Amino acid sequence: MDWNMIWQLIDPRLMIVVAACWIIGYTLKKTPHVPDWTIIYVVTLIAILLTVWLLGFSPESIIQGILAGAFAVYGNQFIKQARIGADDDAKSE
């Protein structure tokens, strides 16, 4: 699957939802007493609610919300793992 296909799956109007979810996820990660395992559920729920608010209630909006939340979590993990890989490569040299 290439990136163009992924970009076509998410409504372009929802990039603000992805950004908001990324910020909310980061904030929750830094908040004491919030278990890490709950962050993905909170981010997904917020993404669905924001998407329904922006696009109206429909099955497509719910799916778009799930995709926006997943895209935010995936993007965060992608950058995090890239940094870890870069640090490991630097240490092995």
C-alpha cells in the first residue's frame, strides 16, 4: 500500500482532527496517572466525536473518525520508532 492510497482514504478536511488527536495523545502520555493502554481508546473516541461534529453523523463519519485516530497514533509511533532506530544506529557505530 502506498501513501497516496492512504491519503485518499482520509477526508482532507480531517487533517485538523489528526493534528488535534496527536496533541491530545501527547498530552495524555505526559499526564500522570493515565495508563498508556488507555490513550489509543481516548484518542479514537475523540477522533470519532470530532469527525461526527465536522461531517455529521453517518457510518462513513464513524469510519473516517477511526481512520483519523489511527493515523494520528500510527504517525506518532512511526516517528518514535524512527528516533529509536536512529539512536540505535548511532550507538552501534
